[in-house]
Amino acid sequence: MIQLYAITDNPGPPLPDVAPLKTVPIDGLAAVCAPAGETEASPEMLWRHEEVVEALMADRDLLPARYGTRLEDEAALARAVEDRRDELAAALDRVRGAVELSVRVAAAGAPPSPAVPPQASSGAEYLRVRAHAEASHERTANAVHEPLAALSRASVVGRPRPPELFRAAYLVEREAVEPFTAEVARLQDAGAGLSFLCTGPWPPYSFAER
Amino acid sequence: MRDKLLHAPPDFGPFAGDLPRIDDALGRRVNADPESLERGLAQLVLTIVELLRQLMERQALRRIDAGGLSDDQEERLGRTFMELDRRMAELREEFGLTEEDLNLDLGPLGRLL
């Protein structure tokens, strides 16, 4: 069994010395893999995978493979990549020179109000409460998303998980990470009662397929 | 992992509850023993039902926004969704699930919302 770390350009810079890595070349692309151990999945192994992908990302563009992507052998890997060669090459072009940044926004301070609206006395009132909550939610999301989207190449807005109000991943040019972070800080200062969590740079997990 | 923080509130503020949840999620995924399997299935089914309920509710709100529904129709629609919301809360309780548990990442399906 082998595990896949990333799809990248071929030829590329020498492989980093972080794992017994090997490349399988496929028509202008290279799949970077290593023998898969018998270890069980664990948070530590997940971070280990991330470490390898990030070491690769340091000096090359890549499509990161999801943790736990395993194949029988190199021949099976080559077949799997060949089948989607053009699609993967196009995806690699889309993320070229960019990294992923994650942004999540939640109401600061007070614990979030329960999502269940107060007992409505009528169906019409229930809908009014819902419509109001939705409109205010949308205003928050737009106020955050628009300035950040302007600084990024692409974005994927996710479904916020309570108590979050907003979550999105942005594909940002490596050189634009600093201005992007500065914009997050500006929004934090301007946004009344909002708390921002911005992490990265990550491999472009959210933009590897579309 | 500190070096991945580009911007964070002091002590993580409202996000502080995340860390245990990530470990939980991985543990749940990895240990698919029979007891947790039933709960996991209920969680998946209710997640999809909740997703559909929210989609329909949004669509109803848009229809009302666009006008064209009588007060009576609006009231009936509102009552239906209120009832569905209540039933979902009951089902969640029955399976010992929280609202957050029904926020599974459904991949592209989740982006419908």
C-alpha cells in the first residue's frame, strides 16, 4: 500500500527529506507518495500528513491529497491520475502561486443566542422571525466576504457551524497573504461585536477539485 | 500550530470550544463500533432531513418576499415550518444529538445552503 500526498508538476524541485517520498511521473504531472504504514488513523498521523504536504508546498505548487488517500501500488496510482490527467492539470493551474487561508467569524463575547426562535404565537410571526434572522446573517456575511474576496483569486463559502456566523476559504496569492491578514485585522477593528479567526497558509485543500 | 494563526481573538474567544470537537470527530470516524454506528446513522439521516427543511424554509421565505401569497397561505406555511422545527428538536433529543451534531460536512451537498 502507498499513500498519496500531492499532485504536482513534473519535473519539480528535489523532494524534501521529511518522509521516504517518491514521485510517480504521469505526462507532465507527478504524484508524490510514500509507503503507507500499518498505523491507525489518529490526530497525530493527520498532522504528520499535513507536515509532509506543507514541506512540499514550501517550494512548489501542488494539489494536496486528502489524508488517508491510499492505493495498492504505484501502477494503480499512475492509472488513477492518468484517468483524470487534464482535470488535475487544470486544477493545478488554478492554484498556481497561491495558498489557502481560512476565515471564520463568530459573535464576540456573549454566548450565541439559540437558533430556535422564541416561541412564535402564529405561523406568520414564526416566518417573520426567521426572515429577520436570515437577513441579518446575510448582511454580516456580505460585509465580511466582499472585501476579502476582492483580495483573493477564488473563494469557497462554507456552511457556518454554530456559533459561527460565517466561514470561508480563500485562495490567496502567496504575496497577498500579508495584505489579506491586514484586511482581516481591519474588519475585526471595524466589525462591531464580531470575532475573527484567520488561519493559514494551508495547502489549497478547498480548491483542489471543483 | 501557533504559526498557523494569522489572526485570532485572545484565548480564541468564541472558537475556544473547537479543539476538543476536532479530536471527537476524528475519534468517531475511526471507531465505527456497533453502538456508535446506530447513532451515527441517525445523525446522518437527521442531518439530511435538517438540510432539506432549511432549504424549503428558505424557499418559502423567498416566495413570501416576492409577494403573491395570501395572509392565510402565509400563516399555514409558517405553521408547517414551525411544526417541522419542533419535530426536529424532538427527534434530536430522542437520539441525544445537539444542533451542532447536525452540522456534518456533507461536501458539495452542504453548499446548497
